[in-house]
Amino acid sequence: IIESASFGVPCINIGNRQKGRFAPTNVFHCPFSISKLNKIYKIIQKKNIRNKFKKMTNPYYKVNTSSKIFKILKNSF
């Protein structure tokens, strides 16, 4: 799993499953509504909004995460 922040792209969180949780600046929250989803999508399509995230830092990034996960799984079996 790679967080959208690693790619520097906007992300739309639909619904409230993530409500109250930390979210990086590239995440746009939207209720389950076609009209509101269309509105957010149009905002994201603006060039200046998309470019805003190109150089963002992923707040979830940790060094060698995949290797650490593999080592833990390998030692668990």
C-alpha cells in the first residue's frame, strides 16, 4: 500500500469512515453526494491545485518500511 501523498497527487476521501483521523493536505473530504463530489473534482482539476501537491512531503513516510514489514512477517511464520 502506498499513500497518495507519496505520489504528490490529490485524493478524495468519500464518506466519513476517516472522520476525525489525521489526513495530509492532499486529501479532500467529501460526503457521499454526487453533486459535492463533482464540485471537489472540479476544484482538483484546476492546474494550480494539482501542482500544489507535487513537492509535498508524505507525513507517513518511514525509511525502509517494506523491508521492516517483510522481516516481521518472515519472523512470524
